[in-house]
Amino acid sequence: MRSIKTVTILGANGAMGSHCAGIIAGFGNAKIFMIARSLEKAQEGIDIAVDSIKSDVIKVQLIPKTYDDLKECLSESDWVFELTSEDLELKKQINHKISLFAKDNTIISTVSSGLSITELSKCFTPTQQKHYFGTHFYNPPYKMILCELIAGQNSDPKVQEQLLNYLQNVLHRKVVITNDTPGFAGNRIGFQLLNETLQFAQKYQKGGGIALMDKLLGGFTGRSLPPIATIDLVGLDVHKAIVNNIYNLTNDYARESYKMPEFVEYLISNNYLGDKCGQGFYKKEGDQRLVFNIDKKTYEPIPQFNIEFIDQAKEKISNGEYGEAFKLLLKINTFESEIIKYFFARYISYSLSLVGLVVKNKEDLDKVMAYGFNWLPPCALIDLIGGKKEAIKLIEQYKLSVPEEIAQHSEKTKFYTLQNELDFRSYIKAN
């Protein structure tokens, strides 16, 4: 296994930079140069990193630096980890600076959540390109332990194997190798559903809009957090960068679902970026939580929805009757249940369509969505709704594409093969 004793983190004061520093210092026992725009910002990153692991043991390993110190830091580093904003031109500028000082055998990687690794690697010499990768950690990395490892066109497979072993065995990441495609695997699947949920919220504003969609696609459907509340947590600006990149660079049958609704642009233009700004799709006023009304462009109290079949499904989940709960959701035919079933079909259809294109097998998809998004793995959902036959029936009902991965699967075997590693029941919440 390659020895990584010294690491340079660029963007060390950001949420991902600081938290990843805590993990690398804590698990990897590495010395880390924390590079930010100023020493004060770098120190802020150190404080966050120390707080993230609830121990000041690592503090001595974290050294505040600025971009003026890049030559000094890179001459000593075994790994250069860039965690700046998800902006292609900004990352290219930083990569050009790294290329001037990084040693030929230094591993260089970006935390990018979906930009082309091959394109970003062009900033480096041919030798440096062999050592360049995407290492997409998920936020918050202590809780979300997935790392998508992405090679560029000229990355060295032997170096990739060394990095994979380090990420798995030293940093204790769940590593999934994904192809260099827009959004990679997790964000391509996850943000497809998140953005289409926004489109439905706009379409059904008079039925409840944002609050309705989060009610219908909450924890009982297999998510730790309702989808639109998730975007508030991620940040509307980050959401925009991810979906625009995928929309611009892909042309599959789900492409239009990545088109961001106009009301989201309105919120971004007013700097209503989500939790980090105190308001986005939701905001708090005193003890009251308000939701954005898309038509009126104002915030209002969250409406109360009395949807009996959801309460019945939650009761079954509380009793451990997971299969019965999902059968109930499929059996009901109401306006609300049709939306839930549509998103079941879309999640299954789109996820499984990426086998071969983005990941090697369906187990990789299940790991990505479980470890990266804390969502019910798509293959577990197939089994919960009744297997191959019911999955195809549901997909065809909503005129979506049936992936080959489903069509070719035996009806006699379960889709979900990771039950011993990932108990799907933990992703289904009754609250």
C-alpha cells in the first residue's frame, strides 16, 4: 500500500475541506497543510476539523497555509487534495498552479461531484496525469462514508489501485469506482430525483407545492430526509451547479428532468440558498417553520395534509411490516399515490439504466445510494414492491424505459444482494 504521510488540502476552510482534513488526520495520521485564501481562513478550517472529530489530538497535525505557500507544501506532499468550489474554470486555474510544484509521483485528486476528470487532468504534465483522479467524498463525510473514485483517460490503473486501498483500508471509505461521466453515479441518480421533485412542486403548487412533495416522498419511502429539504441542506447554488452540468453534458431519456425550474433561479438570485443562508425552500420565523409559495413568491405556514394511506403505511413500517407497507402504497389509486408510484418507477428505471454506462454492476448502485445519499437502495425497492414483474409493470405504467439490467434478471432471484452488509430496513422511516 502506498504510504501517504503528508497531504495538502486546497479549500481547507470549506465544509468539505475541513471535515475531510479531520478524517485524513484522524484515520490516516497524516500531517496536513491546510491551504486557504488567508491564514485566518485556514485556521477556521483547522478549528472546524478539530471540532468535527470532537478531539484536539489532531490539531498539531494541521498546519495553516495560504496559496502563497503552495510550492513549499507541494514539494513535501504525497497527496494533493483539491476541494474548492464546483466550478470548472476555477479548478483549472488551481490545477495549473498545482502542476508547477507537485512532484511527478504525487497523487492529485479533486472532490468534484461531477465535472470531467479527464478535462481537469489536461492542466497537468503527462506524468502528473497518471496520478490524477476524482475522489468524490460525500457531505458530511463522517456520516456519509461513500467515496466515488474516478479515473481520467490517462490515469494509471496501478496508482488507482493504490489509492483505492488507501481510501478503503486507511480512511475507511466505502469506495465505488465510477466512470468519468457527468455527475458520476450518486449525483446523477440523486439529483435527477431531487430536481424532478422541484418540477412537480411547481406543477402542483395549488395542491401543496413544495410541502406536498416532501410529504409524499419522505422517510417512509426510503429517504433520511425529504427531497426538497435535502436541497436546502445541500445549498440551492450547489444544486444548480450539479444539475446544469448534467443537463448540458448528457442526452439520455431523463435529460429534461434536470432542467431547473424558474422559481429556484428566483430564490438563488435573492441569495435564498438554503440552510446556510437561513432560508431557501423553507425558513424559520421564531418557532414556526415556513415554506415558500411558488406562485405568490412568499413564505407561509406549512400546510397540514391528512393523507390516510400514508398514515397506514407508516403504521405498518412501525410494526416491521415493510413489504406490506409498500404493497399498500402500490395498491392505492389517488392523486397523491400516483406521484409516489411515479417516483418509485423513475428511481428504479433511471438507476438501473446506469449499469455499464457509469458503474460496473447493480451492487455499486446500491452502495452509492445507501452510503452516499442515505436512501433506500434501488434494488431493495424492487424486491419490496414485488420483484422483476412488478417493477416492469410499474415502469411501463408511467411510460419509462425498462433497463436491460431488469429485463435480463431472473424472476426467481432477489435483486438486492447486499442485505448482510446493508439492511434496507434502516433506510425506511415511519416518522
